Amino acid sequence: MKTEPRALARPPGPQLGFLRGFRTFRRDALGFLLHTARTYGDVAWFRVGPFDIYLLSHPDHVRDVLVAGHHAVTKSRVLQEARRILGDGLLTSEGNTHKRNRRLLQPVFHHQRIVEYGEVMAVYAARASERWRDGQELDLHEELMALTLAIVGKTLFGTDVEEADAQRVAGSLRTMFDMYDRFFMPFAEHLERLPLPANRRFWQAKASLDEVIFGLIRDRRADGDRGDLLSMLLAARDDGGGQETNGGMSDRQIRDEATTIFLAGHETTSIALTWTFYLLSQSREVEERLHRELDEVLDDRIPRPSDLPRLEFTRRVFSESLRLYPPAWTMGRSVAADLPLGGYVIPAGATALLSQYVIHHDPRWYPDPWRFDPDRWEPAAVAARPKYSFFPFGAGPRMCIGEDFAWMEGMLVLATIAREWQFGLLPGQVIDLQPRITLRPKYGMRMRLERR
Ligand code: HEM
């Protein structure tokens, strides 16, 4: 018997008033999404302001939307708004611009290049940890942000980003993302023209960020080809027409790609590492197993990319951290053409929301889902789970282009630091999540260092 899709029926979901939707999201987006998925099932519908949102919480839906259905969707409005910060870089562009730029950038992320970058990652991590002192108290989140920023500066832009510049870039990006909340508001594009102090801070931060990045572009034009990302972008030629100058990319386009990689390439990885060290501080047993592996494999030297295949437990620790605290905690897509899914039809114009945070904490795939248990990553356990029950890097043609880079960096920095240091949370440090574009620790991560 043929079963008709419930095309006209809306999936179940919470009823939020026009304004309550915004407030709920602002106050506790994670709790709300988890509750909605657990209460209403794998396809749930709700409304935030004027937006129809379909929360999809089965791993197969990740495939249906991001892989099989990618032609029917575009980046969500929230991410499109990120254009104000990132311009038309890889993360925010669409269609042919995206396709062309992805092709252009692909060689930068080749395996052999990532291995070369790996040497730099471990050296930089060792250098950062040499500055630390036994018993020192520090904000590990800040430290790791500075470290991953220096690494992305060196590996991709072939230059030592000065400490002051690194702080400036990080500060500017933070200011801008702190204001990102406004972009959930209708008419945000009109609000941003008003002479409000918050708007002034936003534009000042943007100008400061651009100054650093345009400065790097200037330096590279003067230096000539060094085989790094900027050199490649400067040399890139395309038949595509459009905004290119003399067949090449304009400084503006290069700025957009560089800013995107600068941001995507350090914020996410530093957050993943921060949560990893937090989890280790809460589980001495896991930490001991990690130390045993590092001592055995590394024998008191800093790790190299060629060590990674033997750092199996290190990989499991990092995977489990990405599961529990996925730096990209949710992904939205605007549906461009009706999309049949899970017995319903998601209408054109609606938003499909896939949340790593929700799916990664689903007890169907991860029993006792809040427990930090790296053994979930034994090959047999992984094979028993649906493919997209773990998707910290997204899926399909818009999947993270920096995934290999992130694994290399995450594991090498983790191994380099953990072989020498243990961290303990400072008394009074409150742990809370701040779900913005990434899943930050809301109050930083104040830790006390202990040399092993
Ligand atoms: C733990 C670290 C990281 C996580 C969790 C992460 C996560 C993601 C996710 C989920 C997406 C897909 C977004 C979407 O489809 O809406 C993405 C895209 C992207 N990521 Fe990452 N990322 C990480 C590290 C990196 C690094 C190290 C780089 C560069 C050095 C990078 C560069 C990018 C870029 C350029 C895109 C856009 C790709 C495209 O649309 O073609 N990411 N990332």
C-alpha cells in the first residue's frame, strides 16, 4: 500500500510566540534544542520570529540535507549575515563563486602540505608551553587562542603574526561576534546603520581586522611567492570573469578568503583543545591513560606528524571532546525547493537546522551520552553507529576544508602540551557554554598548571 507523505501536516513542536522564540534562543539555545528533539522527535517544527525552523535530529537527515539534498539548500540566513564579517569567503559564498574558490583553495590543504604544517604546529605548541611555569594560573582558553592564531598565521600565511597583531585580530573578531546576536533580529541591516555605540565598536573592530589582513597581503605582494596560502591566492587565475582584476583575485577577495581561514582556522581548534583539557582535568583516569601513551610513543621528545598513527588513544580523546563539545554546534540551511524528509515536506523558504550538539548527545548512538568515554571510539563501536551520528566538520560539498589540518593541529598540540603539563580548574571557575557561531566556554577556562 502506498503511504502518502504527510506533506501538509506540520511536524510537532513547541509553540513559541513571535518574540518568545528569540528570547528562548538567546537564553538557552542548547537546552531548547535538546528538549525539542527529545520531546517532539527527529523532525520537529517551531517558529522563531518570522522564521519557520525544522529541527532534524536523525543522522540520516544530515545525509539527506547536506549530502543528497545539497542542491536544494543554501547557507542559512544567520550564516549569510556573517558576510558582514567574512565577506564572500569560502564559508559564506554560494554557487559558482564557492565552487571556484573551493577548487582554488584545495591545494593548500593537500595532505603533504598539512604534514609540513604539522612540524610547525608542534614547535609552536612547545614554544608556548616553555613560557609556562609550574603552579602558574592562566586562562587556558586565551592561551590556546593565541597559540592557534600564531599557528594559522605561520602555516597559512608564512609569516610570524606578531603577538600584538594576534591579540588585535582575536580582539576584533571577538567584538564582532559578540555583536553577532543582533543578526538574529529582523531588519538588522537597517539597525546597523544607526550611530549606536555597539555599531561603532563593530565597525572599528572590522577596520582593525582589515588593517592587519591587508597588511599581510601587502607584505606578501612585496615578498613574492613563498608557496603559502597568500602566495597561492595572489597567483590564482580564473576564467570566471566577475570581480577579478586581470584574471586574478582582487585584494578584497583575497581579504575575504584570508579572514575566513584566519577565523575558521583558529577559533574552532582552540575551542576544541580548551574543552579537551577541561575534560582531562575532570577525569584523572583518562588523563593517566593518555600520559602512558604519550610516554611510550614519544619517549620525551616533541611529537611529529609521523607519530600520529601510533597516538591512537590521543585520537580517541580528541574525538570524544569533539563529540561532547562540538565547536560547530549547529548548522542551518535555507531550503530553496521543497524537501521531502522523514515523512514530511520541508517547504521552500523554511530553515533546516541540524545540531551536532543534539545528535552527538543522543543516547540511541551514545549510551550515557554526557559521560566522557574515549573508548566509544574503538573501531567496532564506531562501525556500529550510523555514519552521520558524528559530524563535527559538517558533511557533503560544504564540509570543512580544514578537517585534516584540524586533526593534525588538535592531536599535535594536545600531545605536546599534555606530555608536560596537567591542568586543574581554579576554585570558583564556573563552566558554562556560550553557543554563538562556535561553542565557547562562557567564562573562559582559568586553570592552574602543574608540571608532570
Ligand atoms: C576543530 C576544528 C574545526 C571544526 C569543528 C570545524 C567545523 C566546520 C564545519 C562544521 C564546517 C561546515 C559549515 C557549514 O557547512 O555550514 C566548516 C567549514 C569550513 N572550515 Fe572548518 N572546522 C574546524 C577547523 C578548521 C580549520 C583548521 C580550517 C582552516 C585552516 C577550517 C576552515 C573551514 C572553511 C574554509 C570552511 C568552509 C568550507 C566550504 O564551505 O567549502 N576549519 N568547518
